[in-house]
Amino acid sequence: MPYQATLMQASPADTANQVTLANWRLAPFNRWAFSHVSEIIPSAIIAHDPASVRLLEQAPADLMALAYKTADGQSGTIASMVGDTFTDGFLVLHQGKIATEYYAGALAANRPHIIFSVSKSVTGTLAGLLVANGQLDPDALVADYLPETKGSAYGDATVRHVLDMTVAIDFKEDYLDPKGDFMRYRRASGWNPLDDLSDMPDLRGFLATTKRAGTDHGHTFHYVSPNSDLLGWLLERAAGRKLADLLSDGIWQHIGAEMPAYVTVDRLGAARTAGGMSAALRDLGRFGEMMRNHGTVSGKQIVPRNWVDDILANGDAGAWARGDMAQFIPGGKYRSKWYIVDEKRGSFCAVGIHGQWIFIDRKADTVVVKVSSQPLPVDEGMDRHILAGLCAIGAHFG
């Protein structure tokens, strides 16, 4: 689907070209919206440090002809993968240098793009700083920090259950159900228009009323986004500071970022840490480089090494195998909001709906970032092609 350059161009745009809170995630409007989220939804600034911008060197490599096969036997090339999966931005870093950089749609190097559930991985990484500072105990009960959750699904869950998506919660992550749990959740987070203006939900209030499932916490990987918004609330309560400021002071000012990042907030200022962050393509690459280098940037430890290394070294393979995404990465694991693809290669990734990826391959000294505007939130066929293509890039370099 070609980018419609007429979107949001008039003042005001006519109905056919107007992006709104009601249509911003729908094609073709999403190709403009995903690079302009802070113009649609209230957003908090995650400040960078202009005095500490770390320029990325260039080391061009022709990767587009690289071929791959998907898990179900289909063939493709990097060029076809990028072209067929609504890519807005594509960046490959090898040994910290730019091998490939590509922009399309409404995206440019100086514009942030929403990363949806890659936000979860950023938040899980930030949690490591609070653990190291003694502000957060992964083995403590959520309710020790958030007594408001005692009657909810989180009342007897631990912080580690939240981090690893093993909370026994009765919630269905159905992005396309117009009347289910997920639609109520999105209205509470400020992502959808309200049907009834006399009912003004908020994100924290929604989280505190989630229902517990009848199974045990810790047994099964069950992917639900409220867990990650709950983590953001936990971090704010444990540190006594807003999430955007924690992330700015803890990470964003130290990775050499060129631009501020953003996170959407609800009507009461609650950060949507499950999916509301937006950032520039190269800054996402810098974040991935920090993770590839065990939490360091230019030799300085930013995130504790033991927290970053724990992502690959731990995680419950049994819980993953029993979970609802086991076919996505056969033999994989999930730890602190990151997917482990191949522990031996040191490959792990962050993934968001509509085609957002940060893929790290330590054996290949490679980080790949892909931001996209796929029409559907989840497209398993595209996911198979993307993952196979990213793994092929890793194999090419090492």
C-alpha cells in the first residue's frame, strides 16, 4: 500500500485525509499516524542530552539480495521482506556502524515512530536499574508496592511474574474485538474515543480491576499488555518519579540519542509502557547497541550487566512451551519483556504489533531495527518472513 502524501496536508484536512483518534491505527491512516503519535494522543517527553549525542559511523553493506527461508519453507530476500511488510524505517548496525538505513512513508531520520510493544522491552530494561538501586525487588508481591491491586489479578503475583508474562490473568489480547477486554483497555489508556462521556476510565483504574485466572502464577507464558502497563506503574511507585523522567535520566540521556523519545499518557498522566513509546530509528539502534554490549555505551555501564545478561541466561522454557506463542519462536524463552531466539548465538529481540522490531545477534555483532505500518496488528505470515530475514542478516555477519 503506497503512502498517501495527502494525509493531514490541508488545514484542516478533508474527511478522507483526516487522521483521528478513531482511525489512527487503521490503514492507510496509520502510515502517517505512526510517525506523528504525539499529535494524536497526549504524550510525555523522554528527554535526551543534546550535549552527549553519539554519532554513528557508516560502513555500508549491500544486504538487500540476501536470501532466506521461513520456518514454513517460503523463500524471500531482505529486499522483498522490507518491501512487502510496510516498512517505514529499517536500520542495520554491524559492530556499531550503519550498514543499511532506509526510510519510507511519513518517516524521516529526525522523526520518532511508535514502537508499540517494543516499549515493553524498554520498560523491562529500565526495571533493572531500579532493582540495582534497591528500589524494586523482583521477588516481592506486586501488592507490596501497589496495594490498590490486592483484589485484582495482580494481588498475589510477584514482580517477576509481571516481568516474565506469567501472571494468571483472565484477559484476552484480541486487538480486533470491538467490544471485548482489549477495547475497554484501550479506551482506559486514551487510545480510543469514549462511547460515553459520563464514564471516564483511566489506565490505573482498569489495571486494578483485572480478574485473576484459576491457574497458578508462574506456570504459563500468557502474553497480555496490561502486565507491562502495570510494570510501568510499579516503577513509578517504587521510584517515586514519573516513568518518562526515569527513562530519560536512566537510559535515554546516556545512549547518545539524537532526539527525545515520547510515551503516550492517559487522562491522569499514566504512561502507556506496554506500547506507547515513540523514538527515532537511529536512537532505537543505539538502545539495541547498549543491549548487545551487555548494558554498556562507550565502555560505561548504563544498565547493570547482570540484568542484561540474565535475559539470555534465564527465562522459563517450560512456561514458554506451555504458552500461547510457542510457535512464534519454537524452543524460545521470554525474560524481562524480551524474546530469546537463540541463546547460543546470543540472539534476542523486542517485538511490537504492526511490525516493530529490535533484533540483536551478539555472535554477529549486529543490531537490526525495523519500524512499520502493517495494516493488521498481527500478521503471522509477515512475522515469519521478518524473523527469517533478521536471522539471515545475523548469519551473514557471523
